[in-house]
Amino acid sequence: MKRLMVSIFCWGIFLTVLVEPAGARPKILLLSHFNEGLDADISTGDKTSGGRDAQITSGGRGYPFKNSLPLPEALDLTAESGNFCANLSYALKNNIDLEQGTVGFWVKFKREIAQMFKGTRVLFGMWIGPPGEQGYPKYHFWAYKVADSTEIRAHFSDEYQSSNWVCKGDISHWKANEWHHIFITWDAVSEKKRIKLYLDGEYVAECGPYYPLSTPPERFGLGHPWIGYRSEAYFDEFVIYDTPLTDEEVEEDYKWMVKGNELPYGITKKAVVQKVSETKEVKKEAVQEKPVFEEQKKEIKKAKALYIDKPLQIDGQLDEEAWSVASPITPFLLKDGKEPEASSKAYLLYNRSYLYVGFRFEEPHMDKLHCSYTQRDHNTWNDDCIEVFLDTKESPQTKFHFILNAANGIYDARITDKTYNANTKSAIYKGKNFWSGELAVPFNDLGSLPLLGGEWGINIARERYAGTKENSCWIGGAAYFNPAEMPGVLLFGEGATSNKITLVKVVNPGQLFFGYNIFTAQITNKTTDLLSLCSRIEVTSNKGLSLRKSEQDFTIRPDQVHSLNLPYTLLSDEDANVIFSIVQTDNKNVVFIGKYQIKDIPFFRFSSSQLKKLIPSYQRINETLSPAHFISKEMRSVLEKTETQISLFDNEVSSCIKERKNISTQSWLSLKEGLEEFDNWEKNHRIMYWERGPWLKVQPADLPTKVTRTTEIRAQLAKGELESASFMITNLLCLEGLNIRIMPGDLKDSSGKVFSKDRIRIREVVLVSTMSKELVANPLVGNEANIFFIPAGESKQIWITIDARGAEAGDYSGEITIKPLNLISGEIDSLIKLPLQVKIWDFELPPTGKNPLNVFIWTGGDLPEPDRLTVVKDLDEHRVNVVPLSKNRSGWMRGLEDQTKRTEPTMQWWQKGIWDWKVKVDYNYNFDDPFIKEAKSRGLKLLMGFVTPKTPQFISGLVQNLKELGFSHDELYVHAGPDEFQEKDVPMMIERGKIYRQLDPNVKYGPTVTTYGPRAPGAESIKRLTPYMDFWMVHMGQFYPQTEQSKEKLRFFQDTGLKVWVYSCSIWMNTLSLIDYYRLNPWKVWKLGLDGTGFWTYHTWQGDSWDPFDKERYTRYGDNGMVYEGGRNDVVSSKHWEAFREGVEDYCYLYLLKQAIEKADKRGKDTKEFKQLLSNSVDDVLNNPNLAILENYRVKIAAAIIGLEKK
């Protein structure tokens, strides 16, 4: 077996890699690490990849493989173009075998699984069209996340072979921004011919028989170009094998990668590593004996960690040589600054993989050690223990807290979040009068690997329970037992085994400026031996990422002085440091290391080299904006200017390198000013929060009229009322999309009275398609965590509902916190605080059950079973006080189960028509008691709707049954006759009406009436029917807008002496005006003097409420529902449902003002101005359907109600 020794210098680390070929395994046909480009690392075949909206991330998004730290990259299928699925595709030839093989990849979803229920998310696929009847390709083999499900499926379908096989795996436990692995194998060669699915290294399912696609595709890939929704995921380590992996090989690959190794499996890497140093300022000279850090200031204590080449054996004893040269961290002091009874020492070491913490705690009472807690993340601090606090300085979120107790129980947390678990190693050793321990923390789990000379925050503490209880700390005594505060400095120092064998003098580190530079140094051999050395120059970014490096080997005799002249180039503002080091070639010990900072480099959020990659993406976003909008113009201008400045700078740098000189200062200043201008513009525009009224139409491309953050959200409402407010969030430049969490807080008034945050509901407004072929922002979708996703270049409306039912009057103030979840802290404001002011007036609207107006709604078609009590609650919340009971398909709504117990013959009563009296039926009333009882408890009434009862016995039994449940005649309405009855139906309705009146004269009957068309009943027919009815239900369009003809119709029905209700129904109802059609509906009812109003329909009447194009018939009506299908036991509200509710509440305002005027009149008060207000408000609002006018009158009416009550 051949061995290959490879030496490389990578990421500030010198590695000697010993490559040992593993045993025979399947051949890799394709392997993409996604570390460099879209077609990087393809091993064979067509190296040209293609795709849509696919890009490599800018760093930090990928799977944390060791070779890709500290900023691992990944494939990002951004899908910026809309709902088409982004993809990265490869040629089939030489890259995949349809007969047999294995595909594997890591995937990290950007959103929670529960938020991705709409649409199929294709992850991997090979396919060929044309589409079948359902829109999918007729021949395909792919893996996808299923719509409306928490499953991953491997699906093979071939219409020619009549094959359709599916393997299913549950991923309900997967979370957003969490890496998981998928393997799929296929085998048409063996007898079984199976497809197998593996998730996170474990076998899940299989199916078959599998045969190669009868029509081979030309390409395959990740994502999908024309079916389903965007995958909304990152991908990494995409691999294709030529044969199926066995279960054991799948497990081997998975465990290999989990340990941080990139594929292929089995390459062992034995690395001898020495870190490069970092100093805090540019130094013209550096000598070997120079200490790594300056003399400690009194107020800042520093702990030094020494570098070691090899991993430690973790046994808790601290008997390895490396610990003997580590600097002790001591003393540990009590809160009052005094020394404790038992002294403590700690030590720090590190290598490329781990930070090691060692400690020795003296203990005269070893027999009294507290060692109770052994389970992870339990109350280990209640035992004798050490506490270690670390701050990597990457962001406010990269602070860590580790506790190790005397029982070797571990507690670890990110700040206080103990769901964080690092792959720590630890051990405890107990001596005669001391106990000691070792704790190894992986840098991978800290998200950062420091350079030599780098500084972190640290503190170390001891809790002692044996003997005298003592809490002591390295800094601050017990006062600094706080994971948010690390007052000490952890300095990563030179190697613990470095040999002081040379004298190094840096003569000139070069100009340290852009262009061509020469580093000059002199090395003196202080030993009596001939030395073989290697000099290195490395250029790094401000985050320590290695950008360029070069080496030069040389030998030096004893006492010889050797001069070095090492050229290096500085290309852009991404270059931040030059690191010079001398290493022995035989044992790889670092002899000297120094770090030199490049002159005058401000650290903007993006360097010019990063911007060169990002500007095309920003320009694509700008193309989606309105060209005339000032933000679009500004963005176009600043991008063009920045791009030009970068290009001019790059050209001069290239020219200067050829001429071996530095660029002019003026060139750098021009670029610096341009970068600063872009940085400031980007900070102000990346994420914008701005005002937008809840009832205005919104679209994803909407932009604010000016660049200002929303300063305040206000709501004014009465007790017993709900009120809507909203604001917009625009994600203009966060390319990977923006996850935000919105957190309302408790509000308080001046007396300290609390308006609970539980009364504040947060939802996002979602876009849906309509029959008019436009997108409408309508459904209000929420989730328990209040986490919402906004794609790049889009705006989203955030909906706020304030609930004052049961609240006390007062002026409350507080704030809503908006937290971006996937942004690096410091780039923009981490938390946005939006002030929220809620004024609750000192009068109360009546509860829904006591509405002054009958508000009803009809049911539509089927809806997946929500909790029926949830439906009653929703109807009550939206002021529907007449609840429908329907004998139709919407069984979840009716409250009336299949109640018929037929004696003869089955279903004959239905087939013979609704007015067939010849069939005798024995009805068994089986009402859904929880539904009915809940409606009764809320004071709601019942409406038996649409399908007219078949027999007198039905009506009699129905009324009797409802009486037994506590309902009176006044709480039951029956829809009599066919829907919108015609002239021909009148004789039959009169005949039945006579019988109904004889059976129970107190039951309230009312038909829906059509007054237009040749089949409409005439005036005389309606008069003949009047004695047998109690109310009419007429379409609102017959009475409003008011014309002479509509006024005459209204007078006719009102002259019958019966109550007049109206209902509204139109095509494409979710596209109609939220103000005029929905909010002002009750205002129109008030104006007309009607007794009831309602809508058709509560939910979709056919198919899926989210899809207007799946209807069986009457497709022109689309989905006229007020709500949408939600998750289990829930419904999703809409903007027009909320608008109608607020209109009914407006009606209550008018009613309360009228009542207050009548009471004041009885007391002899002057109410002329209030009567004028009541009259003017209705006329002005209806004549000018403008929200500002409506809100102005609403405030005036509220003040009038309060004023009249005081009178």
C-alpha cells in the first residue's frame, strides 16, 4: 500500500498530511464540496453545471467541516425569481449511473418544517417531461419534502413501465437552520431491485422493484427548475457513488462527516499544527524574546493559553508535560476580595481542535465533597464544581457557560440557553487533599478557531460545598458568576514546546500597503547545529481567514546571519494582516511569529472583493423594484458608483504589482470613500420598518415613501373590542432571506396597571392567487413562536390584533421587539424596539351574543376537521351572533351530525326531492352537544340554513330538541324554501307554511329572495307568503347603492311588517374593497334601517380554500370564504374577515351613541349636536369611503358616548 506525505499551509495552520488509502469502497463519480464555485470538485464527466438562482454562500452557512472552518460555505438555492424552484443541475453523462448508485447530501432548511406546508420542496431529482395530468413529469426519480406533511420521500415514477414507488421518512423532529443528512440508493442489478432511503445515517425505508427510467434524462441535480416551490434550504457535500452503499457504509460515511471530515471516507489526517501569532498593532521590529502581550493593566487580567501539537489524554490528573509549562491562573478570591480557605488553580492549553481547561482545587474535607448531579445540564452548580465563562467575541450570542462538578457531571449553555450541547470531553481525579479535572471544549462547537495572539473574554469560578461553603472567582470574586460578563482576557499564546534557538530581527515588514511589498528580516543561528528552516508570509483577513501565502526554505550555519527578502502582494481591503513566521522543517516547531496590520483599513461590513460578488445579486433585486421609486434610483446609483470605484482600484493594483510598487494614496482614499458610502447606505436600507395601514392593499414589491423606521404603533378602542394595526418590514439586501421574531411585551399605564402581552396577537399577511389572476395579500397566518420569513427584495405586512375584551380602560404604553434571527450581530441593530400605544376608552361594547344587529354567515364546502369549539370561538370573536346549522357537506360546522334514522326506504327521502311528503322518516336528533352548548354559553343564536327540512315532524323534533338544550324560540331561525326561491315555488311554500304554523307558530322562518329576472316572485306572491314568514333575506345589491328603484324595493319589503336581513355574495370576493365592501357593510345596514346582515360564505365551498382554480363547477366564483384552512384544530383568518368584524363594531358604536342620546333626552339634556354627529357620520363615511374619515368619526363618536354618559 502506497503512502503519500503532503505538506500544506492552510488557514494560518501548517499541516503535514499522511494519506492512507482505505479499503475497497464504491467509486465516487461526483463530489461537490461547494467551497469555491458551483462546478468545483466535480470528479468526472461534464464539469459544467447550470441552474437557476443557485449560488455559493459568502461564508459561515455551510456544514462545519474541519477543512472549511471558520466560515464554511454551502450551496444556497435562493429562488429570488419567485415560486419557481431554484436548482443546480449537472450533466448525466459520467456523473451518475441509472442502473445502480447512491446519492447523498447535507441539507439545512431555512424555515421550520411546520412553516413549509404549502408546496412540494424538491431536494434532488432526475426527470424528463412532458408533464402528466397533475403537472409532474411522467418520468422522474427524486427526493422531496412533501407538501402538507412532515415527510421526506424518495419517489420513482415511470408511466411507460407503470411504476410508481415511494419511500417515506418522518422529519417532524427536524428544525430550521439545523443540518441533516440524506442518502438514497438504487439498484436495478440485484434480484431485489430496491430503492432505499437513509436519514442521518440510519436506514428508514425501501420500495421497489426499481428499473432505470425508460426515457433517460440528460441532467439531474439539486432543487427543481419548474415543479413545486423553492426548496428554501442550504446544501453541502453532494456526492454520487457508482454502486449502492451498504447499511454499514452509509453509517461509516455519516459518522465520518459528523466528525468534521469531508468525503471521501477513510483519508486519515495526522496534522502537526502551529498557529500564527497576532499582535494588536503594526510593529516595525519584532524579536524572539518579545512577550506576546503587554504588561497587564491593573484593571484587566489576562490568562494565557499555550499551544500544543498533540491532543491530551483526558483523565483529570494533569500529569502530562504540557500542563507543567502552562501558566497557572490564580488566585481565586471571595466576593470581599479575601482568599478562601481552600486555594484553587486553573490552566489553559489549546490545539487546532480543542480548548483545554485544567484545574487543581485544594480540599481539606474530601470526604464531604458534593457529587450529586451526573445527568447533563442538571443543577451541577449545587455540587462542588468549576465554572468556565467564555466569550469568543464573534457576536453577543457567542458567550458560553460550562460547569464541571466533582461527579464529572457537565452543564453547558450558550449564555443561558442550555439546549446548546457541545461535544465536550471531561474527567475528574480525586486525591488525598485535592481534586482535579480536565475539560476539553471543541472549537467547532464554539463557532470560532482563534489565531495565535487572539483574545477572547474569560472568567473562571469555583463553587465549594465541602466544609465551608465558598464561592470564589479568578476576577471579581463571586460577583462575576455571570455568563453575560467575562471581565478577563484569554490570550492564545505560542507553543508550549517551542525552542528558543534563533534570533530574528525584522528589518522592514514592507510598506504594508496595496500593491507590491517586500518583507525584510535577519535570522541568526544561536545553536551549534546546522538548521533547516522555512520562512512563511501569509496574508489574512480581519477575521483570520487565510487569503494568500508563500514559503521559502533555507539552511543556516551556527552563528550565521541570514537575510530574507520575501515579496508579497496586497490586493484589496479584504487584506488586513501580514503574518511572518519561521518554522523548523524537521519538527515543525514555530521559532518566530509576528503579525503586522495593514495601514488604514476600516472594517466595513463588506470588503471590495466581497462586494464584487454581491453586486450582481443586488442588481437583480433592483430590477424587481419600480424604476421610478427613489430607493430604486438610489440603489442603482450607489451600486454603479461602487462597482466603478472597485474596478478602477483593481486595475491600478494589478498595474502596480507588475511595476513592483505600491498604489497611490489617492486611489485607496477614493475606494475607501466609496466603500464607506455604500456601507452607510446599506446599513440604512438593508432592513426597513415602515408604516402601512391595515386596510390598504400591499404587494411584495412595495417600498416605503421615505427611509425612516416606524416610530410608533397606535390603537384606540373600547372595552370589549378588538382592533387591528399593521406595519411593513422590507428585506431589501439580506440575500439569504430574513427570519425575524416579533415579541410583544406587557403594556402599562401611568398607575402601573398592566395590559398583558397575551392580548396582542401577531400574524403575517400572506399572498394568495385569485380568480382574477392577481396576487392578493389576504390570509393572516401566525405561529406560536412569531417567527416569519421575508425573501430578499420583498416587503411583508405584519398584522397586530389588540384584544380589549375583559380589559380595563386606560392609556397603556410598551413596545414590540423585532429580532432578526439570521444576521450577524453588529451588522445592523440586533433588536428593533417599536413603541406601542394602546388607548382603551371607558365604555364597553356589548358581547357578540347581545349584538344590536343580527349577524349571520352561511357555511360553504368541506374543511378538514378543525376543533368545532375553535369555530364557535372564531365566529364569536368576529361578532357572528347567528350561528349556522346546515345539513350539507360542511359537517364540522353544522353541529348536527348525520341525524336520520330511516325506517323506509334508505335515502329515498333525498332522491325524491325536498318537498316529498309521502315517505315517512323516523328522525333521531343527534346534535354535537359541545358545539351547541358552546354557542349557547356565548349567547349565540342558531340558523338552520339552506336545505329546507323535509317533514313537519322534522321541524317539531328540531325545535323540541333545541329547547331541551336550553334554546328558546327567539334563538332559532329557519331558512325556509329553496335558496333564492322563484315564482313557481310560492304555492308549495304557502302550503308548507300553513302546516308549520299549525305545528309551532313561534318558530321564525325566512327565505332568501331574488327580486330580479323573469323567474323572480312577484309583489303579490310575496304578499301572499308574508303571513307564513318572519323575516326576509335579500341580497344587499337590491337595496344599495341607493337609487329610486332600490329605495322602492326596500320600502316594499319593510311595508310587509317583517324583519329584513341582507346578505352579500359576489365573485372574487377576496379582491373587493376591504373598506367599502366589508368594513362599511354594517354602516349601510344602519343607513337602510335593516335588521340583519351576513355573507356567503364562511369558508371555501369547493376544494382547497388556498387554491381558486381547483373547483368542480362555477369556477367564476373562486373561493368566497372569509377564512382559510389552517393546521389541525384551527382556521386562518383574513383581512376581509377582520374588516367585517370591525364594521360590526362600528355599528355597535352607532347603536351606543343612539342609546346615550335617548337616555339624555329623557333627562332633558340638549343632544342636538350629538344627533347631528350621528347623522353626519353615517352620511359622510358612506359618501366618502375613506379610512381617515371613518377613524375621525369613530374617535368623535367614542368621545360623545363618554360625554353623554357623564351628563
